[in-house]
Amino acid sequence: MAQIESSILPPKQPLTNRKKFIRMVVAAAIAIVLIGGVYIVERVVDFDWPAKVNTAGMMAAIQYLPNGAQVVLIKPDGTVVPSPGYRDGETDREPVWRPDGNRLIFVSDREPGQVNLYRWNTGSNHIERRSETSGTYTNMIYSDPDPANGQPLVASSGKIVRFDAASGTTAPVLPPTAKAVNSDEGNVSSMEAMYGDLGTSFREAVDFGDGMFVAVLRGDRGDTLILQNMHPNAAGQFSPPNAIVSGDKIDLDYNRTTRIVVYTVEGFRFADPNNVPPQYIKNGKVVTPFRHLLAMLSPNSPGQPIIIAASQNNENAFAEPVFSPDGSTVVVSLGSYVSNGDLQRTGLVAFPAREGGGATPTGVHKGAVSNVSFSSDGKTVAYVERDPKGNGTIHLMNADGSNDRTLTQSGNFGSPRFSPQ
């Protein structure tokens, strides 16, 4: 019986053949892993660890060098940490923290002949280009109240795009696409058809929520602040913009907590010179109600400016408004207006962020200061002031102007930004 059973069973494989079989199985498993890895790399474009980095209290800034400019980190004790990968002659600019402080985005020409958006993971000290295409990227603003998921708006080649740092892609926002713009003027661009004489390019924009955008248009007459409704009608077309105000120069800031925009106007003009309210026309000439303006826009009544302060003379003009983190206070640069948006700065002034808040100003600091940035708790303010040699020095002070001290002891710096921003 034992002989019959043994004749039915297949003969045992030699040891050498079994080893070959095991090696084939292992090789096949490795191939599957490699193919899967390639698949993931091709489709998951953003390996960026560690995901969370504690940068609270740190500051990003630009250090101006003899042949370029480099983005740096500045620790609370004033220690300057240069960004990696920088080469002499390159120009970094406009550092912006992601709202949670986990990443720093900046603009640079680190690739010869190109300008791109770069991301610095300070946890791994790794910098990489994140924009798919080169462009003239400026004025990045995070509008989304969610600090982790927000995608900022950035001006690129005169248009406003939404930037996704994870995928590196940009999606057009303003102006609307040509097919969605109704025009009776024949073959014109969507910018011409939509905005006419208001402006020829966008400088910056804020997502106001509910399909509304606040933006600054730049044109031959200066700047114009507009409110754009991005809800198309039944025919898929957009309404014309609501032109709020025009001027030689308009600066704005946005508070993600209150969702309010604050803006300054230097050299005020009516947005539509052909539709000036009759009360401002005297003897056939336009007489503006003020020369310079500090005002806000609220999503509760987006088309109605809330005037904080106004000035009738060039000795008191406003620029660079900055909200405190809780949105209760606006700090602005004050100075004498020269021309064409040029301000001879004399100090910083704080106003309550409410209608008529200009009646109770608080002097914060005297001097030609700029680039104001609040710490996330609202207790500390950073600013830049020129030393006798013309170098930009970063200072810190309490929000009320007390305890002023120098943070950077040497070097030439600008654009300080606290983290989280």
C-alpha cells in the first residue's frame, strides 16, 4: 500500500528549484512594490514631512544682501537662520506664513530666468519650488478662515489666481472667463469687457466669502477698489463690478476672524467720474469730500464703506493698514502725502476698528516706520525702521508702543512676518 501511495504523489522538488521559486516570488513582490511606488509618486505630488512644525513666536523676514535678497527666520532672541539653497545674486521676496504657521511660502528667482512660488518646511529645513509655471507672483493673501485648508489668492501676470501649494497648480479667479462676460463691444478681452476704464490689471484680492471678492485694480488713473460678485446669472454671465473708490494708491488688509477688509486711499477720487453725486459738484468742478481715507468693508453690507477716519489735507495721509489679530484695532502708517502714492511717513497710529474710530486715535510710534506685523496674541508689534546708514532694522514693541527694542542688531531687513500669521 505504501508503494502505491508513493507512486501517486508527485516527486519532491530538488532544493535548488525551491530556492529559485522563492527568489521569483520575492522579485515579483519587489516589482509590485516598485510599480505601486511609481504610481503613488506620479499621483501624490506632495511628500512634505513633518506635517506639523511649531514655529510660534518665530518671524520670517527678507535680508537684503549686496547682490540679492534672502528669506530668513528670526528667533525670539534675534538669531537669524538663513534659508537653505540660496545662491548669491538670487532675490527672495514676500514671505507669507500659512495661517497655522506650518509652512512658509515666498517668491523667488532661484531658478535662473524664472520667478516661482517656493515653500519652506522649517521642520525638515527643506525648500522646494511649488508653482508649476513661472509668473509674476505678488501679494499673496490667505482669506479662508480655516488655517489648514485655505488656498491663498495671489496676483499673477495681472490676474488673480488661487494657489494650491500641495499640487502646485493655480486656478484662475479674476477676471471671469471671457465666455462668461457679456459685451457689446465686439472682440475684446474679458478684462476690457468687464472692467473698462477701472483698470487694466489686478494687484491683490481677498475672498470675501459667499462668492464675493474684494480686489484692487491698477490702471492709468491709479487704483480702484472693487467688489465682484462671482455668482453668474441664468445665462452663465457675471454682473459688472461694484466700484467702491479710486485713488492714487490703495492698500488693504483682511481679518480672517471678523471677515472684514480695511483699506487706505491716498489721493481720493470718485470711482466713476461720470457719475459723481451732485452735492460734490461746485461751479462745474468736482469737489471731493476728503483727500485721504481709512475705511472698512463688512460682509454684512459689502457695498457700503465704513469710514474710520478721513483727512482733507496732505499733511495727514494714511497707508499700510494692519488689523490686530482680534480685528478690534487698525494700525496705519501716518505721514505727509507727496504725490503718486508716495508718503513721507511720520509715525504709526492706532484707531478702533469702527465707524468714526478716527475720533479717538492712539499714537503708537514716531518715525518713518513700515512693514508692521502683529504677533498672533496681539501683544507684540514688529516694524522696520531705517538706521543712519539706510539699513532696515527690525524692532519690537508692545501693542501700545511701550517697551520698544531692537531685534536685529546688524544687517538690512524687511517684510517681517510673525508666525502664525
